[in-house]
Amino acid sequence: MTYLDHAASTPMRPEAVAAMQPYLSACFANPSGIHGAARAAKTALEEAREVVASALGARPGEVVFTAGGTEADNLAVEGAARAAEGRDGVVVSAFEHKGVLAAGDRLVTEGFRVQRVGAHRDGIVDLEALEAVLNDRTAVVSVMLVNNEVGTIQPLVEVAALVRRRAPRAVLHTDAVQAVPWLDVGAAAADAALVAISAHKFGGPKGVGALVVRDGTSVRPLLEGGGQERGLRAGTVNVAGAVAMAAALSTTIERRAEDVRRVAALRDRLVEGLTARVPDTFVNGDPRRKVAGNCHVGFRGVEAEALLVALDRQDLYAAAGSSCSSGATEPSHVLEAMGVPRAEALASIRLSLGFASTDEDVDRALAAIPAAVDRLRAPVRISR
Amino acid sequence: MNVLVLMSGGVDSSVAAARLVHAGHDVTGATLRLWGGETGSGCCSVSDVEDARRVAAQLDIPHYVFNFADAFTASVVEPYVASYADARTPNPCVDCNRAIKFGRALDRAVALGFDAVATGHHARVERGPGGAYRLRRGADLAKDQSYVLYMLGQGELARALFPVGELTKAEVRAQAARLGLRTATKPESMDVCFIARGDRNRFLAAHAPRRPGPVVDATGRVLARHAGIAEFTVGQRRGLGIAGGGPHYVVGIDAATATVTVGDRAALVDQEIPVRDLRFVGDAPGVEPLLVQTRAHGVPVPGRLAGDRVRLDAPAPRVAPGQVVALYDGDQLVGGGLAA
């Protein structure tokens, strides 16, 4: 298997698998109880919270555990908008994750004015357009730290400066889900009041994530009940998941410098090899502003959907666009927001590397992809 | 053989896939996503895809979803709307088989290195004495679908497999049940897959402007007014908005003036069908007697081909322009075209 879809999900770090085991068996209690078993679970949970907080440049009391990135995005955008008294403006970049865009759509039905700001062809949010729509009615601004398809790092410092200048009361949220393996999120997202992460993008399990809610930021909960997570996220906390996420995060940070260096070299070899070996290849997103694991390329005249099937049949796993509930590949809203022509968008695939990627993965990709592209470009002759 | 089976999530294509697997082929399943539009049900709903995916998992074969929504809109839905606006009665399943299943999907299958595309159609492909491919009716005459495959030529038939063509529908369901396939008792799909049941006129009105016009008799006398010609088909008897004096049938529709002409049954019947876009499975037939079928499950009647006209042995209700006129020799498809 050649797995080049780490932006969709990563394998779990062994440290995370090991860390969560006790909380799947012996140490199973509900952390909200008063007895010894509950205390053990509660201690583990709060230790995990401290690790996550420190990794994200937050204080432990600012970390809310969620069931993943989408919930964190929903909670941030909807929760902050609903908590904003007297302001009804929501501004999001048009190439946000669906977890942000759908939250915006929901807010429209509640009477909010939601504006989507486009991006430039290089994969960077249009700061002028952003500035133009910010005003004192703006309640929430959401711009991701790293785009999930083309891997471009967004200028969050500039975004935050614009928000401070044009909409000083607005809450800035950033979806940092794709950033954790590659960037020091604590520093890069220091200006955001809300920061979302998801464990399975950096070696943790699926179904657990977190939202940083900095002190002084008002957010209404999506889930209400037992008052867990300071009332911001009711429901028994996924202790094993939180512990595993913390372990994955620790390992990620510990090895980040080396992983980034190694994976960037692999990625560069992949991009250069494909560009050299396959005619009519193009790259989406400014290569100088991407995270280390992202290779987003297109092959003119080739249907990405067919190419993914051809590669899958050789056990080489890649992605294109975003998957809808039926499993069909939908044209990418990210590339559309960047102004990439539809024909090029439908010819583009994402090869995403991660900490588990190897030289052999790149070798296999450089052998398989040019051959598959050649075959798919050959005309099909069926007498009709 | 390396076979791509198109799995709709229904029982026929499920059993088709199973039979191919059991015959020892290297089988891959694909479900086509064709329409994301209004119905949310129909041919490509999430639950149908899920049924196909689960059956594929049960058979331990890979399964993909191909998004052909753009092509389907351009090759099936838009021509469907345009046909009604032009006073023709389209058959969207025929367009889908031609342009999508044995067009886009077959092209992709060949490009991906598959030897054949299989579907759950009730029809049979055979090779004649000279090696040419032939298309025969499915063994279950009540479910036969050779009519909607009339356009397949040698190139497509050489790469087409219909694994349930030898079976009756009851046998298909029995096999599905025996294999424990979750689609064994699933109801059949009906109607046009991209339009919710009974919603045709609303769909057409939403996709093309409606021009009101008169309903007239043969002398030009106005008997009623209508809201748009798309609601009418030659041969139609109901919903004409005419009180008394019946029965009236639609005998002609003029798109240019939005005029619907009605008449009695004698005015409806004819003995000749003008046909366009004729094509044949093999060689063009001579003057030999043929069987002529003008509806998906219509009764075939004797006739002969004469140039670009089909001459019936006995008068029959006129065929709505745009409908398929399929020609058979016994149960073997000879070819066909569209009523002009």
C-alpha cells in the first residue's frame, strides 16, 4: 500500500495507541463522578488538557474537547455568532472546510448576514476583499490556518490585524486542523480567539478534537446537558480519545522539526518528479507557501476521478476534491474559490504526505502516476 | 475477464455482479452518480449507493462511485427538456444507456483496462455464426430491456455483459435471496429517475419556459386552451381539458405555434412510421418481415422497413415523435431509430 492521503487521515502514532489503552479497559469510569475510579479518569483528562493547552499556546481552562474538527468549527462559528449581542455579520473565506461553511449556512437561516471572501489563484485568502467586508457589525471572522486541499498557509497575522482595525469587536476563529503536523499552532494562531484541531490529522484517533476558547470570548454551546467542559460542550468526555490526542500531539511536536524537514524533501522530490516526467502537469497553490506534506497537482486532459481509480487499483491511495455523502467526487469548492477553471479542477489530485511517509512511497508514486496518466490520456476507440 | 459492473443499488445489478464473481471474473463495481438535483431519491440517492456498496463488500469486490452528473445533465436531462419543448416525447433511459452507461462509463472502463462493462439489464448478447455480436431479448419477456439498448453497435456489444439476461425476474430475486443480498426484496425503480413520481409537468415547467396555446380539432376549431405543449404526447387521451364529444386523442403537436391537435381514434391510427437516426446491430435488413416495437413494454407488431419508413402490416396508433421504434427478427434485435 502506498498511502498518500495523510491530509484525510493519518495512521495513529504508537504512543497514542499505547496511551489510550488503559482508558478503554481498566480506567473506564466517567470522569464526572466523585469516586476513586472517576478521579483517575478525571486526572487523566485534565493532564491531557494541559498537554493540549500548552501545545496550542493556551491555558488549560481554555481547551474544550469536542468530537472532532467539524464540531469544533461548528461550535466556534455558530457559538460565537449567537453570543454576539447586536452584531449580525459573519465573514468566512470561501475555501474554508465544510464544517465552517455549513455553520455559516445555518446562521443565514437565523438571520445572520454571511459573506464569503474569495482567494487568489495562489491559494491565499484575498485580504483586500476581506478588509472590504469587515465592519462594526461583524460578529465572527473565520479564516483557516492551512487550507485542507492545496495546503497553503494563510496570513493569519495580517487577517487578525485587519479584524482589529476594521471590526475590533469581532471574534477571530481559525480552523487549524491541517496545521498541527507542520506548524507551531500556538504561535501561528496566537491572534485567534478560537482555534480548532482534530486528533486524527496528527496521529490521534478519529472522533476527538478540541476548540481553544480564549478567556473573554463568548460562545454559546451546541450541546447542552450535564455542563461538562465549562458548559460549552455537554456530554461525557471521550477520555481515551483526549488522552490519545494529547499523546499524539506531544509526539508530533517533539518530532516536528525533523518530520517537516524530511517530509518536505519527499514532497519536493514528488512534485519535481511528476512535473519532469508528466507533460502538461500543473501545481495548485503557491509551492513556497505550503505546508510540507502537500502536493496538489493536475494533469491536463485527465479526469482526476478516473486517475484515482487507476491508482487505487495499484494500491496507491490519493484524493481529489471532497467526498460527498454518496462517496462521489465533487468538484472542489476550494479550487473554485481560487478561480481555477473547472476543467483544471476536475484534472487535479491531492497527494498528501505525513509523518509515516517514506522514500518508497515517493518512488512508487513516481513510477505509477506517470504511467497511469499516459494510459488515461490515450484515446479510447470503440466503434459506435 | 476484467469486468466493471454498473451497480445501481437494485436487485438486478446486484445479482449481475454476484454471477460474474461466481463465474470467476475479476469484478469491480461502480455506481454512477448522475443527478444531484431536486428529487433526492431516484437513481442515485445516498441509500442506493450504500446498497450497492454493501453488496460489493459482501461480494468482496472493490466499489467506486463515478460522478457523471455533468454528462448526465448535458446528454440526458437537457435533451429531455428540449424534446418536450420541441413537441417530441423523449426516452431518457435510451439517452442514458447510449451516452452514459455505454458512453462515458464504457469509455472510462476501457481506459482503465477493463475488458467489459456489465449491467443488470434484461437482454442477451450472443455471437452469430460469422462472429458478429447479436442482441436478443431477455429470457423474461415481461422484463425485457433490449428496446432501451437498441442503439448498441458491434463496438459496444463486444464489451457488454448482461449477466441476468438469461434469468426471469423471479429467478433474479431468488438468487439474491439465496446469496443473502440486501437488495433481494427491494422494489423496482419506475418512472424517470431524475423526476419524482408524478412530478413531470412541474419539472418541465421549472426547466423550460411554458408557452400556452390552443387545443384544436382537425378543422382548426379551438376546443380548449393549454398551459404548455410539454404536457402532451401524441396518443394521449386524458388531461386534454375538453368537455364532451369524446373520446379525443392528441394526434399532433406543433411546437412553432404551440398548437395541440386532437381527433378521434380513426385520426390517431396510421400504417407508416417515419423514422430518423436509424442504426443497426449488424447489417441493415432487407425487405424481410420484422417485428416493430414502439414502447418499452409494448407488444411488437409485424411490419417492414422501407427506406426511412417503417410500414406496418396493419394500422396502429401513431407513435409519438421522439419515441424509439425498435425492429426485431424474432427475439433478436435488428436495430431501430426514433419516430420522426
